[in-house]
Amino acid sequence: MKTTTAQNPSRRKFLKNSAALMSGLVIGFYLPMKNGRVFAAEEHPKQIYPPNAFIRIAADDSITVIVNKSEMGQGVYTSLPMLIAEELEADWNRIRVESAPVAAVYNHTGFGMQLTGGSSSIPSSWEQLRRVGASARILLIRAAAQQWGVPESECHAASSWVIHTKSGNKSSYGALADAAAKLPLPETVELKSPKDFKLIGKSIKRLDTPEKINGSAQFGLDVYLPGMLTVLIARSPVFGGKVKSFNDTEARKLPGVQGIYQVPTGIAVAATGFWPAKTARDLLEIEWDEGPGAALSTPKMRAEYLELAKKPGLVARNDGDAVQGFKQAHKSISAEYEVPYLAHAAMEPLNVVVDLNTDHCTIWTGTQAQTMDRASAAKTAGLKPEQVEIHTTFLGGGFGRRANPRSDFVIEAVQVAKVIGKPVKIVWTREDDTRGGNYRPMWADHIEAAIAKDGKPLAWKHTIVGQSIIADTPFEAFMVRNGIDATSVEGAATLPYVIPNLQVELHSPKNAVPVQWWRSVGHSHTAFVVETMIDELAHLAGKDPVAYRLGILPAASRYRGVLQLAAKNAGWGKKKLPANHAYGVAVHQSFDSYVAEIAEVSLGNGKIRVHRVVAAVDCGMVINPDGVRQQIEGAIVYGLSAALHGAITLENDRVVQSNFHDYVPLRFSEMPQIEVHIVESSEHPTGIGEPGTPPIAPAVANAVFKLTGKRLRRMPFDQETLA
């Protein structure tokens, strides 16, 4: 596989020189989305050609797939090429991958910009890239037929060859590429029937694994330029704070220090390497103007949020008459829930390399948001967007942080490059990353729920309090309606259960803490609240938690399939568990995928131990089953880390946590056995990177109730006292 870093030739020629594009076969398509779905291939696809190239076939028979999604561990450098290779009838061993440059032709088919997020890489590319592969196959067959003077109908493609069925003549894709590139695009393209798939649906080893094993994979931190300086920035310890004054006398004395500069975000220390820069930064004496943000603290915010949750908010959903429903209730219950701010905590902290010249800016970074970052970099540098080139490296984890709608870390890097006037690498330490803001919001929820005499839900009122991640961003205009941020209430206003009287309300307070989407976004907190409360209603009704859910889900609901599959494979109600062990269950839909999880939990010395998680997932048609399993496993680990340990807290507007010793990820010793079972489906593929995260916290909490009789309504769980 080929990645773009400082060591690779510039790809400006890729966009500027059409002759280079046409060396071999280069082909691509763009398909718009409707109601969140890609148009079917037969529904008037818009074709653009060139330069939006997704395939490059060379004379040596290698096939390079240009991937317009960022690879951050989710496997798009394998799954997206599989879509092309399937329809192309390509020899999988010939496939190579490059990350796409920033250009409108590589825009996400739904977002209208180059962006990786929302578990949408496969859904948005499903039709688009299959059409790319199928069109290329047709052109190659056509080129061969013309050379041989035979009808196209007598030729077929297989394993990167075009074969004349009657004579047995054959020609490789590499030999045909130049001729095929000169032919007009086919007007119609027929895609394969799923019954004829050879790659799609098979577990394929990831193409990026060898590089990551042998160390040749290049992440942002691996990029080096001649004459480059490494820069660390001392940023305000208080959100919104500014430098009042600073003394850098001692810092300048250190060997390797090349300069110390005041920049908009703080004080930048430039040195010949990381350690000189860090050591010098530690010696800076800075007086900060903390501003009004210094009054923020977690205890104060908790009290304010919980009080606000008792008051009427903006109505996000209103079915029936909740007030009347509670009057008719047989039994009712109310509860308050709290979840904290969370950091993204990617293994690779933020970093950006910038080479800024008067007429051009080249950036190397692991970004999820190329279009936004390029526009922001151009504005900051005083250039046009086409004068900014972004090389997307491998990402050592993203989880949403590297898709910042304000392009904060990229803008800062360009600002530093302008001041210093040399190529720079801005590196965030783990402490910088943890305390650098842009967290999953803190939330407080108040729920009242009631059941009828038959035990079924009769009334439900859910009030949510938390910052909007969309407000004051470019997405606000179309994602906030009547004051309701859709991401704040997703999973709550969209819960699937049949509840005749249901009301969901929202408060969106503002403060100085920067917030942003985090893996599974709003679902990361609403699933915990909804699925633990549903469990409480099951207990109130004297029903089995799985049976209760099945009884209040619509008959045709896809939730039912994953719930039944998980219960079957866990042995729910049949398997005898060891003493002091219990099962908990949760089911949730996010990003159009359905996931049920059953957690086997025990307690030891008051600490929760998760032994086993059985997950069932319905994500439509599956491209790479191994990829699905890997993503569900990773999402469970991520969600379990937050459920058991994760919390960002503030004292005097200062983040208390700094590194993995006090912002604790799941340890190897805590890792449960995970089983992932996939529902067979012919539905359109849906997202898989995030949906495994939301159900794990409620599944564990519901198991703890089974063991102790205590309801966990506050995360992280290690703050709770458990017998």
C-alpha cells in the first residue's frame, strides 16, 4: 500500500496534469444522497470524469484505488477497495491503495464535502464505488473486443484479465488500460447480483496490516521534512484564557531551542526535536488572563444541570398526552441520570506538519475533515483553497476529534508556520490532548415513566440537559431545528418502543467548555438512559428483560432480530452462570445499524468485572465480516472504558485529568471475551464504526442491578459503591 507523506512525490500533478491522469485507466463517479441514502444505480447518477479518479490501472497490472475516506483503524482501506474490485473482477493481490487528495470530486456523497464520520463510509460508497468498478470492467472488455475484432458479448473479465470465450485469447488489464482510457464512459452499467459476489461478504485480510506490523506505515507523527522544527505550544490552562505576559529566559538557554513565539493560542516553543521543545516549554513562566471561564467547576455544573432537568424544555418529540398518561398509570417511577465530559483519547495525539510558502501550503496530518481543514488553512494563510494541499496520513484513532468543525488544530498549526517561517511539526503531548478541550458533552437527564396494568409502558417523559455540539458550527443551519440539536436527542427522541404517551424535551446550556462529537455522538449517553429505564420498567412489571423488550417492540422491527440472536447465543434464560455472575441486556440503533449486547458481569471487592459480551449486529449487507467483528469489538472496548472509568472533570475551569493514569482506558486485565454474531441481510449496508458503543454501558448496568438490586444511573461506574 502507498501512503502520502513527505517522502512521497507531490500529488499536485495529479490534479493539474490531465495527461498524467490518463496514463492508464482512471475512472470515478459521484452519486448524490437522498434522505440519507445513496441513490440506486438506476436513479439518474451524476457522472463526472475526469479528474475524480478512483482507479488507476498501470502497465504492470497493479490497480491503485484512490480512497476518499480517512483510515483510522476502521478498515476503509480494505472495505472500499473491495467494492471496486468486486465489480471490476480484479485480482485482489494486485490492489494498492492511496489516500485521495482534497478535491470536490472526492466529496462524501451525502455530506457534500470530504469528510469521514457518522459511520457512513460504506453506506455512502456502496453504489458509487461498485459503479466505478463495473464501468472500468466494461471499458476494459470493450477495448479488448475492439483490438481482437470480436463482439463484446463474446468476452468476459476474470481476475484482472479480459478473455475471449471462444478462442481463449486473453489480455491483462495493464495491457488494455491505455486503450480503455480513450473510450467514452458506458451510458448504462449493470451491477452484479449479490449471488454472484466473489469478494463482498467474505472475510478479507486488511491491506494496511502488513505496514502497521513492519513499521513502514506512516502516521502524522512519522512525517519529517528537511529543516523542519518541532513545536510544542503552552496553551491556557483555562478555556478562553489569554497570555498576559511571559518570561522565556531559562527556556532559551536549552540546546536545540530555535525560537519562542507568542501565537494566538499561547506560547510556541520551536526546537530541533520533541524533547528540547518540551523541556523548554516546561521552563516558561507565563501569566495568564483567565477570563470569566475560571469559575467553571464540575460540582457546580452538575447541580445546575440536575436542577434544569426538572424544568420544561424545548419539545423534541410529543406523542399522545404524557400528563394524562401518568394519571392513568398503574405504577410509575422517576430517575435522574448523569454522564460526564469525555475525551477522545486516541492513541496518537494530535499533530500537524505544515510547509507554508507565499503561494502554496502543504499539510500532513491525520484528519477526518479534509474539506473543512483545507478551507480553514487557506483562510488562515491568506491563500486560495486550491493553493493548499493536504496529505492525509494514517490516523492513530480519531473517534470524531480529528473532524473538528472549527479545524482548531489545523488553524493553530498554520498560524505557527506563519510566525516561524519554516516547516514545522506541531505536536500535542498526551496531556495537551487530554486537556485540550472538544469533549463529549456532560449530560444530565430526568425521566418519569409509567406502566399500565398489563405491564406495558403507558407514559414516558424524558428531559435532557447538555451542551449542543452543533451550535456555532457550520452545521447548525441544517442540524438544529427550532432550537433542537438533533444529535442531543438522537436515541431518545427516536427510541423504538411502543409508548402511547411520550414526551422528550431538551435544554442546551452554554459554557466555555469546548464540545464535539465523540464515538456514537448523542447515542453514547441516550442509550444508557433509555435502556436502563426500560429495564426498570421490566422489573416494575415483573417481566424478563429480553421478553419485555420483545413485547413492546413493533412486530416488524429489526431490533427484534438482533435481540433474539444475542439472547440465543448468550444462552439467556438457559445457561447456568457461575455464582455471583449475572447477565444484563441492552439493544440500540444508531447510524441505521441495530446492535444488541448481553454482558456477563460479576462483582469482586465492590468492583465490576465484565467477563463476556455477546453482541448481535444487523448492519445490512456485510462487505467484510471480519471488519464488522473488529469494529464491534473495538466499539465495545471504547464504550466499556467510558462506562467503567471515563470522566473529564473541572476545578476552576481546569481539567483535572491529564494522561492514562487518571483518564483510564480499559486495561488488558479487564478485557472481556467478546462474541459478535451478524444477522444475514440483503438490506442496504449501514454504518458499523460506532453502533457497538452505546449498548455496552446499559448492559453492564442492568447486570449490576441483577446482582445487587442497585441501579447505576451515573457514569463512570467506578465512582459507585457496590456491595
